[in-house]
Amino acid sequence: MTNNKRVAIIASNGGLFDAYKVFNIATAAAATDQEVAIFFTFEGLNLIHKEANQQLAMPKGKEHFAEGFAKANVPPIPELLAMAQEMDVKFIGCQMTMDVMGLEKEEFVDGIEVGGAVTFLEFAKDADVTLTF
């Protein structure tokens, strides 16, 4: 990293629009040589779940956005997720939430780290930008 800036993101919501916000910010920050970590907790775990991230639904009443996404050539969430990983964005799955929901690391995309709030805070304490979605 050339400028050592850090962006820390908490993803606690698991909808389609939430996924676009999280991965767009993460990839934009990574593309500008910033170190990025995303802490996925509660419904946010859907964004990195192997099956759930393929099935994120358009919010009711917002179906008209689907055409706009297509016209604007916005990549689907699994593709944005892969881009983020290729750009070395760190994915942290919340251990507590996984335990509460009975989820195992194998249910998530490869390359995630499983950790608690302390793991995220270690990264976030030196962050220049911290966002929650």
C-alpha cells in the first residue's frame, strides 16, 4: 500500500442494495490503494454466504432498478465480491453471529477470516474512514 490509508466497513444488513453499497465502496477504496476490511455481522453475513449472495432480492417496489443496473453495466454481487477479494479487501465474518445462527466457515466464500469484534477493532482503530451499512 502506497499511502497506508485504511477504510473499515461494517456490513450488518444483507439486502441487495446493501451489498452494492458495501462492495462499491470497498472496491473504490482498494482501487485507490487504500487498505480495506469489511466486518460482516448479522444479516450482513448474507453478502459473503456462498448461496445467499447469489439470491439477494431487489427490494419490493424497487424492481425498476434492475433495468438501470443492466443499462449501467453494474456487475452482479458475486462478481463484485470476487473483484474485492482480488483487490485484497479483507473479509471478516463475525464469529459470534455465526455461532448464534449455527453457521460454519465452509458455508461462506473462500478466503474469509472468522473473528470477533476485537479482530475488526484492531483494524479499525487505525482507519481513516469507518462506514456502516
